[in-house]
Amino acid sequence: MQTVLSGIRPTGNLHLGNYFGAVKNFVKMQENNNCYFFIADYHSLTTHPKPEDLQENVRKVLSEYIACGLDPEKSTIYIQSDMPQVAELYLLLGMNAYVGELERTTTFKEKVRKQPENVNAGLLTYAVLMAADILIHNAHKVPVGKDQEQHLEMTRKFAQRFNRIYEVDYFNIPEPYNFGEKLVKVPGLDGSGKMGKSEGNAISLIDEPKVIRKKVMKAVTDAGPAEQNSTKPEPVQNLFSLMELVSNKDTISYFNDKYNACEIRYGDLKKQLAEDIIVFTTPIRERILDIYNNSEYLNKIMKIGKEKAIESGSKTISEVRKIIGFKPF
């Protein structure tokens, strides 16, 4: 069985794009792999969150992922900062990471451009910490998005460099996890692109019905088709794409027929789409709230995940220290 690792960012709420994209695949992934899912609270320190926000975000994201199907009995779910071994490996790997290669990473250059007033050492060594997250469990596979491909490549480089320097075949060289199917791209409500929190075009799983209705009714459309059976422009197609995820076939056929006949009323389509989204998200939202309000259950999950993660990480650190030469006199 392969060891697979994935990080979870403790920022914002999960939205429909997350759910139909990464989260559903994570749920499938845990069925046939030895999975580690960690909440990356160390990584979030690069943006200097307030202490109360940091803890609150960890509780929120943990509640949401478990409500969406991550199973603490099938996977190891833990908080990054609960595992001191990752910080030690971060330090050890950093001794063989070079400033030039870190400065050339795309994400670092982007952050320098976007936040010139906060170019901290954590941003520069972000890729080293990510490598430590992966290598602490000697993972074989890592699911990565487009923005993280370079970081995985650097993890591979650091693992190979460690093996070469110490003349061992210790670290696995992690590969991208292939879900075996095309990932679902959930469109946003602003008429273009994919759904995302930072874009302000998302419907969160925790949104109340009145919030969902308001967001959907503001979704971008056009003036309507001028000819029968015409191609839908992107903003309109986006609404139909959302409908394909949450509505039944009869509903989709009805509005398709109306569009093709130039009889579409976007107000009616939006109202129906909003109600279908509410029906879909309400059970998830209720599970999230139940879990979030059950501190005893959350504490139990965090305790079990911490113990399992530390057991794995302690073994790696012990072996790495011996390879490097840290041995008792």
C-alpha cells in the first residue's frame, strides 16, 4: 500500500469548487492508500494570522473536511504544529537547500511582487517546509495542484540530494498522485474562470440559504439568445455547468429547451439553481456545524491523528539523524 500525503490550508471555508474537486478525490484516495492529511498551520504563519484566528481556522477546516468524508479511522488527520519532528526535518533539509534555487521558485517571486512589505524567511523557505511535510512520512505520492507542481519537484530534488550526499537510498522520490480521471472544474459566479474564495465568486458549503440565493441571483448572464439553438456564452454556460452538478436531469433539460427556443428567463433559472444548491449543501452544512460544535469529538480526532503522525515522524527523524551522523557518544 502506498503512502500518500496531502496538506490542507487553514484559510477560509470550503466551497463547491473544493468539494467537487479535491475533496471528493481525497475521499476516494483514502480507500486504497495509507493517507496522511495535515492542516498546514505552520505554513499559514507567513501571513502573520492572529492567534485566535489561527486556532479558529484549524477547527473550521477540520470540521469541514470530516463532514465532507475524510475518515479519521481510514486516514491519519493531524495538525502540522502538533508534530515537532517536521520542524526538525525542515531544519535538516534546509542545510542543503540553496538561496538561489529558493529565490527562483515561482510562488516566492509572486509573493515578493504581491506583498513587498512582508518578504519573510518563511516565504523563502516555504518549499523546504513543504518537502519536510512530505518526506517526514516518506510519502510515495502527493496530489498537487498546478500552483504546487514546482514545490513537489523541489521536494524530489531535496530527497535526491539527501540520498546522494549521504550515499543512501533512504528517501522515496515522491510522484504526483494521479486520480485517474479528469478533475471537475467548477465555474465561478462572475462569468468566467473557476470558483475560488479569493476571486469572490464562490458558494461556501457553510453558506446559509439566504446567502446562497443572494449570490446566485447576482451571477453574471447576458441579454439572452437571439437565435434558436445558439451556443451559450461562457457566463451562461457556467450556470448550466453548476446546474449539472446539483440539479436533476429533468430540470437541466427544461432550461436547456427554454434556452434553445429563445424563451429562457434567467431569473427563473437562477432561482431554481439556488434552490438546488441549497438542497445539496444543507446536509453538509448541518454536518459541519454538528462536528464544529462537538469539541470532545474534535479533540479526540486531533489526539489520535497526532499520535499516529508522531509515531511515523519519529521513526523518520531517528533514522535521518543516524544517517547524518547524530549518534550518542
